[in-house]
Amino acid sequence: MLEHVGVGSCTEAHPLYTASIALMVLTIVVGTPSLFFYSAPYGRFHAKWSVSVPSWIGWIIMEIPSPIVFVAMLYALSHESSWVDHAVSDAATAMWLFHYIYRSVIYPLRFKSPNKPMDLWPVILAIFFNVANATMNVYALACPAKASVFGVSFLVSLFSWPFSGIFRPWDALQLRLCAGVSLYLLGLAANRHSDAILRALRRPGDATYALPRGGLFEYVSAANYAGELLQWCGYALAVATPAAALFAAATAANLVPRALAYHRDYRARFPSYPPQRKAIIPFLL
């Protein structure tokens, strides 16, 4: 079906890619300022008046499109000859699927309170985000020459400039790829460890909040978010496409305001909250 609508072609920047980039830019420009004043209604910020679904179901529904669309786009564009270096595309695919298969299937099935309500409208918005995100990232891997619309290619330089002009092209690619994958794995370990700490705070069915301690939580309130942000910055460094860089920026745009909201909530709930802890970036923010 994807080939029928013309996705499987690098002859020009496809409208789906252009629309996906536009949605990401809109998410950053419009969504980020609003999140500083209004926390997305899920988790501890659930709105009681809203239509909701059990959290484990909502999480699966909103996350599962990402690996499905990613694999579908890989298939649709597999015949193209303009793919980025195979080592880069293979690493990007492995990082993407490893994260999202866990996030969409394993993670929600481990919730201690799986029937806790989750607002429906953030689930719907997340579906659009994840479909657009997977679409633009695979297209940028398959059609790098056509994947720099809206001038967002300048974001790539933020992740690749330390390696450009210093090493030979092949050496620079290998160093950038190794550095990016290393950051991704470091963030992945921090994210998984932080999730385990949060799960251990509750018994099954318990919805109360407790003070997390240990690991990265000794430095930041949203250690799980810090790990995830590091993951996608590592991905952007390794892949070095405009789509990957834009995704890292969109991740920061979503997670930083929410981490600040978590930080304020923790400080309000626990009068003896450790004063040295930051929100998401150790020692800084």
C-alpha cells in the first residue's frame, strides 16, 4: 500500500516526509511553550474530567505505531540505492526498534497500576507524533539527498561538527557512529535503571507517590526522562540526519517542561526533598 501511494521513491521530497517535518516543527514551536504552563494530562497530571482509558492500553496504542511504521517504511524504501552508509542505517534501525518494541509492549505490561486512567486525547496526539516521527526518520535514511526540507539540516551540524574537518570522511563517520551509539546505550541503561527504581517504589495496585532514590535520581528528579533524552541525542549523533536531529529537539521540547513539572511536584509533596537535585540535567537544570 505504501508503494501504491508513492512512498517508495526518492525522486523528490515526498509530501508525507514534508508533512512529518512540519508536524515536528509545530510540536516544538507551539507545543513547548504551552507545556511550561500546562502539563500533559497523563500520569500524576491526569485530568479527572477527561475521557480516559486504562494506562497500559493507552500506552500500547500510542507507542506501537512507531515500530510498525518504521518497519513498513523500511520495506517500502528498501529498493532505493541512495541509502546512507549501511552501518549507520543498521545502527539506526537497531536503536529505534530496541527502544520502541520495549516501550510499546514490555514497558506497559510491567505497570504496577495498569488500570490507572490515562487521558485519551494525549494518546491520539501521540499516535500522530509517532507516525510522523517514524516516517521522517526512515525517509531521511533512505533519501538523504531529498531529506533537508525547511532548512532543518543545520541541526545536523550540532551533532556532527566535532568530527568534521578533523578526520578523514570514513574515520569521522565511524567515530561519530561509535560516539552516538555509546551515548544511546548510556541513556538506555539510565532509563531502564530509573524505571526499575520507580517500579520498586510501589506494590501492585498502589497509586501513591514516594521519593525515588538511587542512581541518577540522586542528581535529577526525572532520571528516566534524562536517560531517554540522552538516548535520542546519541541517536541523532550516530545517524546525523535532519530528521534525527529534529527528533532529538522534539524530545527535549516534550521532556524538559514535564521534568520541570515533576520537579515542582516532588518539592511540593516532600518538604525534605533533596535541595541539590535538579529537574533533568545534573548540576544544571
